[in-house]
Amino acid sequence: MLDARRAAPIISAGAAPSGVPATDTRRRNMRDLRISITDRCNFRCIYCMPKTVFGRDYPFLPRDELLSFEEITRVARIFVAQGVSKIRLTGGEPLLRRNIERLIEMLASIPGLELTLTTNASLLAKKARSLRDAGLQRVTVSLDALDDLTFRKMNDVDFPVAQVLEGIAAAEAAGLAPLKINMVVKRGTNEHAILPMARHFRASPSGAGHIVRFIEYMDVGSSNAWKLDEVMPSADVVKLIDREMPLEAIDPNYPGEVAERWRYLDGGGEIGVISSVTQAFCASCTRIRLSTDGSLYTCLFAERGHDLRGLLRAGQSDAEIGAALGALWSQRADNYSEQRSAATSALKKIEMSYIGG
């Protein structure tokens, strides 16, 4: 796994482009940047960081290999100049990164940028207000069940669901809204939790409800022993909820939104489904990912990244780095989910905990 982290160099393209955002070989724009700010997590979710791989002796990245806050902010400004309008901080668990509020302050100073964060919410109750005060706009919480037995089984560190719910309440009180709740559905493990999740979060005390997004269990990385028969198709999730709480499809919020949106006919809010396995959305994917140690990935299912940190620390100018990013994106042809097969699923891919989900 250490060998898999090694990134290929990004070839500098010389002068900066004219300012027109780059498109890739499938005419997809670069809109969303996901930045992993730590490869560490305090959960060991069975579909992401199973204990069999990420045990006590797992060699996480040393501090000097991590991008500094100044480097991350510089990269963010360069990406915004290339057309990125949204940044999501991820991990691992991003709230484990010391002084994260300072990083958020630095990123929030970039004009016209939507700044969000995904978290398991284990530390959110303590940090929600300071994150909002620093300039964070929204949070997405990963939560795979409401019943304590199932949730503890999924996170595999015996963490109680009550503390996650406290974090969600704190985020709502701090104004980090609208909140999104991500539930990875793994058949045979937590599909019984779908309806309780839908019921609970559409009945938020605020009356607005939170948006639960049901995510198909994916073959990200190489450590989670993914099997196709453990995937519950999103169409089945929608049918299940619709039978009790009638739904209708609604339009996406913006081009490239990965979640298919459904709203309750009685006005009780909406849900989303993310269907990378059964309904590939590669054709509209606008995401690029930056790992904790400065490697770029143009697909969640990538086998290898591109060394951006090398350019940052070699004295390249912002214009030169921007041109290199534009050139890299213009060559992008990723469409893993459209190609998924037994052969592609067996490839040694980068772990989600390293590049963010």
C-alpha cells in the first residue's frame, strides 16, 4: 500500500492558459476539489478502513510529508483560478487535523468559494461553532445506521450513535446547513436501517429536515473485500422509501451533481441516492482530489496519482502550476464506473481514506 501511494510527476506546461477553464477529453469541467487533510481516522468502518489492514501498526504518513496549511491554501487559490468553485475538506477524519479552524479561515478568505467538510461527527459537537466562526459553510456527516448495535458494528470501534447525533444537532445550531447525512448501504449489514434513517431526518426539529443520501457500497481501494452481491441498488432504496413515504424525482442543483434527488410528496424535504455501481455518472463528473501528501487524483478509483507537492516545493510559480493542472485535466479520460467489471474491481486502487470519499 505504501508503493501504491507513490505519485507520477506532473509535467509542467510552461505559461499559464488564457483563463478559460480546462475541459477534459469528455468535455467535463473541473469544478469540485476534494482535499484530504489527514489519512488518519478514529473509526475503522468495514467498507473503508477495516482493521485487518489499518491495524495498530499501519504506517500512516509522517507529519513532514503532509501539505502545510499554507501549501493547501496556495493550491486552493490556483485551482480556483482554473475554474474550481467548491472545496470539500475530507480525510480520513478531517477534524483530527490539529488547528483545522486556522485552515478554514485561510480558505474562507478566497473569494467566491463554497467551502464544505465531510466528517464522521465524533468531534463535531465540540467543534461545530468554531468551524462555523472560522468560515465553514456546510458539513456532511457520515452515518450508516441509527440503531446503536448496527452503527457500532459498522464503525468497528464501538463508538455510540448518540454522540454522532449530538454532533449533528450542534452543527444545525451553529448554522452549518443544510446538513447532508451520508449512509453507505451494504446489503446484509445495514439495509434494515434505511427507513429509520429516512423517517428520523425528515422530521428534524427545525422542520426543514436534513438530506439523507443513500450511497451504494463501492469497490474503492483494495482493502474492503468488495462483492457485487453486497450492493443494494439505489433503485431498490427509492422503492423501499416510496412505499411508505411517496417520492418524486427532482432536478439536480447544478451540472455534475452526483446525487440523484427525490423529494417527499407531502413536503417533508428530500433524499438523495448516489449510484456509482448501478447508474454510473462518469459522464458528468467534475471532481479532482488532492491527497494529504499532495498527490492529485482525477478519479476516486484511480490506481496512481500525480505529484503536485513536487511542483510546490520545487519553486514553480502559481502560473506554472496552474498550467500544469490545466494540462493534466485536459488529458483526463477517467470513466471507471462505466467500465466496472470483475477485472477492474480486482485492480489495486488507492484507498478512499487516503484521497477522501
